[in-house]
Amino acid sequence: MPKRKERIDRGINVRSGDVFALCSWREMLYLAGPRFIPVFICLLLPLLLGIYWQKVLLSVAVFALLAISWDILAQTGMISLGQALFFGMGAYITGILNHYWGMSPVVTIPIAAVCGGLICTALLLPVLRLRGIYFSMVTLILPLMLVRLIEATRIFGGTEGLTGMTPIPSKWLELYVIIGAMLAALFGFRRMLSSDYGLVLKGIRDNDRSVLNAGINIYWYKTQALFIASGIGAFAGAFLTHVYMFVGMPVFALDYSILPIAAAVVGGPGSLAGATLGAFILVPLSELLRGTGGLRIVFYGVFLVIFIVALPEGLFHFFQRKYHQFERWVEVDQ
Amino acid sequence: MFLGTVVYAVINSVILALMAIGFNLTFGISGVANFAYGALYIFSAYTTWMGLNLVGLPYPVAAVFSILLTMLVGAAMYRFVLLRVRGQALSEVIATFGIGLAILEIFRYLGFVGFEYTLPVFIDDSIIIAGVYIDMQRLLIVIIGTAAIFLLWWFTHHTRLGLAFRGIAQDERTALTLGIDSDRIALLSVAMGAGIAAFAATVIIPLGSIAPAEGYDVLIKALAVCIIGGLGSTGGVLTASFLIGFAERFTDTYVSSHWTMIVSLAAILVVLAVKPSGLFGKQKELEERI
């Protein structure tokens, strides 16, 4: 007798997002568990890990922010191949403010996040009308060009970069600020994207012309999404500059463009949680592979291909489906 | 000085065109993204080198063998990866770029870096044109490159296969109704693009040495030529490579070598922002911007 797998959604009122959610503890836990447990783990991890893995956690959070920023853009239909642009812009702004004017990190990081966002948005504004792959090409080329520009004009330290940034006073502050920022971005922007505002953004991705027909100014919405995403990226860059106490040409490196995309692809694009999950898998993995040197980039490449071909929905959506559905084998009537 | 710059600019332009035509055939003419192009270029150079130095094959045999092997890799890449994500432009780009990344970095990891990794020139001689020394290899490149561009134009305009390549890019469904098996054609297109990349590598690499980093450069240059010239236009490839080639050589001579790359990148940016379909591209206005 041939069998097939039957999938049934769990019949819980909570899934309708209604007031029924408050009916029973079971259902409230069912809803809250997947949200609170990761938050709890994130807050607890810095206390449990050794000094080396704390640093890894820090870069996990930074890459998670970049991946979130990539995903917000992707959900608006703008595929960025150059997150390094946002990252590097934030890093250089904070570096310049701190190095030349000696401002403290409390001032430089917010300024870098906002100004970095504004500058990146302004840079990409002329190409906002481009769709699909044409937009991606521009984002791929901009960071490459900025690197060469810095190299050629020798501004801001040229190839050597700027050193001696003010470090962040304590490592606990360092860790909890970045983890807090990551969680705030994750849940805040997840909420934003599920609101009506987010619906417009996703509408632009699905069919920009019909959104245009509905009398909505899609360029204005795209600009806003771009500002949000580049602001997040710039914040990550600015923060890491103060941690490493250095800013230079490596901030525009391909790493900062590829890893966030890889994280979003592995974790599952379309929900910021997937991007974060991807960062939590890939960054520690690449740390473990650090001993193998250049081989880890090979692994990124292979990972990207395997996930794009075999599991295009990503890990997060896969787990989400398993969580929300019963599965059982049933016999097929012939 | 000026005349020398012009001569070398012409050579540089033809090199660019030669680098770009394989990519143009796959991405520009049949609309299949192959961002592993630069990696395939380097891959073929290394396989030729290995055939020559490790196995001890004669040079022509090693070169032909590596061209065939690269075509096979391209075909396999299409059959096992690209076929499954056809039509999703972004997935195509990411998947092929991932493959390219893996190929290039594995060569870097295995330590294939250094001046000993180079291919022999065809004829070791040089002549003087307009008071400038030119080695035979560069002269050969100019001849082969010009012939290759003409062949590409003839192939895409006057052969059934070439017309099919263009057909699947223009409208895949209409092509299907006319009996063009788009999957088979796309496979051939990727394989031929890879083969041309391998051929270009065999001709161009003797001028320098083989390095993994070169793979990224080749990809960006091919991309630049295709975008500026306009996807799907052979005349565009020629014009764009001469534009970039001259701009690069002249900035190199009269400004500074730091600015060489910036010029071509800036050119891509400007063209993308102003006329995304490139100088000679057929306008598909609504597909590229809104």
C-alpha cells in the first residue's frame, strides 16, 4: 500500500493571532516559547562562554545585524550584494569622528549610524529606480570603488587606516550593547514588517507596479527601507570599529558582503529570524574552521550552493513548519 | 609616449573583449547568469598548467584538454545547480558565485600562488610597430580576439544554434513553442561560455602568471564590458571594451595606476544609473527600472 505524508496545521487559536491566545497557559507558552527561549539564551551566553567565544559571540551579533539589514532590503525587493558599503561607511564615519575630533563612542556610534544611513541612502538614491539584478550590480560595485578611492587618494589613513580609537570601557558593556541591539533590531523590525507598513514594503517586492497603481509612492518607501537597512549596517560597522580600535580598507572587504547573504540564505530569507539564525550557525562554524585558513571561504561557497539548491526556504522556515504542523504517514486510496 | 599608449590601449581593449565574450555569450545573449566565469577562467589555466607540468603533456594537448574539461565543468554546473534555480535571477547569481568562490579559494588554499604558475607563450619573439616593442603573444591576442568577436557575431546572427541562444533570452516560452528546448540550449550556452573562458585564459595568461585573485578581476571586467556595451549586443562588447581599454591605459599613463580600476568601475556605475541596458542594449525599460 503506498503511503504519503500528511501535514496538518496545529489547531490552536493562537495561530490566528487573536485574543484567544490568552485563553490557556499551554497556548501562551506555545506562542511565547520560540521567542523567549532564544532571547534568554542570548542574554545568558556571555556569562557562560570563555573570553575567546565571547569575542565570537560579538561578531555573531554584528553579522546578525548585517544579515537583518540585508533581509529588510531583500523584503523590499532590493537585493544588495554589498553590505560592506553600509558597514564600511559606519566604520569610517565613527573612525573619523573619533580619530580627528576625539569624540567619545557614546556620540560617534549614533552619529555614524544615522549619518552612515543618510550617506548610503543618498549614494543609492540615483539608482533606486533600477530593478532586480541591475540594483544588485550597483551595490556590488560601490564598496569596491570606495576601497580603490581610499587607496588612490590616501585620505583617512589610506592603506594603513586609522588606529587608536577609544575602546569601549568594559567587555560586558560591549557584549550586552551589541546583543541588545541585535535583539531590538530583530524583534522591532520583525514587528514593523508584519504591520501595514511592512505590507507595503513586501508589496513592492512582489509587484511594484501594482503598488504604484494603488497610489503609493514606492520610491519614498524604498528610500525609507534603504535608510533603515543602511543605518543598521552602519551601526554594526561603527560598533566594531570601537571594539577593534581600528578602521581601514578591510571594512569594505568582500567578507562583510558575502557572509550576511550566506547567513540569510542558510537561515531562510523573508523572516529576520532566519537571517539571525544563519549568523548564529555560520560565524561560529567559520571560527571553528579558522584553523583551515582559506578553506573556510570554500565552505561558504559550498554552503551557499547547497542551501540554494536543496533547501531554498532556509532552516528557519523548515523548523517553523515542523513546529506548527503535525506530520504522519497515511495510506493513499487507490 | 602617446603612440605607445595608443598601441597598448588597443591591445588592452582586445584583451578585455576576449575576456568578456564568453560571459557575454552566457549572460548577455542567452540570459543565464554564470558568475563562476572568472573562476572557470582560472580553473582552465591551472588545469593546463597541471597537464603541462605534472602530467607532462605537450602544450597543445594540455590546452585542448583543459578547454574540454572546463566546458564539462560548466555543463555539470548547469545540469546540477543552475537548472534547479532557473528563472530566479538572484538564486542563479548567488549559486554560481558560490561555486566560483569555492573553486578560486580551493586553489588559493592548495597554495597555487606564485610566479612559477604561468603558461608558455605561443611564439617567443617581438616586433616593432610604430616605434613600440610588441611581443608576438600580444599581436596574436589582437588577431585572435578580433576573429573571436567576428565569429561571435556571425554565430549569434547566422546559425540556428546562435539564434536559439538569443531566442531563449528574448522570450523563453515563445522559444519553446518554436521547438527550442530551452534547457538544452541554456546548457550549451553555459558550456560554450566556459569553453570560451578557457580559450581566453590559454591565450591571455602567458602575459602574466596565474593567480586566484585574477578570477575576481576577470569577472568584474567581463561584467563591466557586458553592462556598458549592453547585454546581448556584440557590437556593444567591442565598443565597451575599447572605451574601458583606452580609459584604463590612458589613466594608467597620465594619471596613476591607482585610478585604473576606479575608471572602469565608475563607468559601470554611470551607465547603470543612466541607461541600464547599456550603450547598445535593446531597451527592456520595465524589466530594468520602474
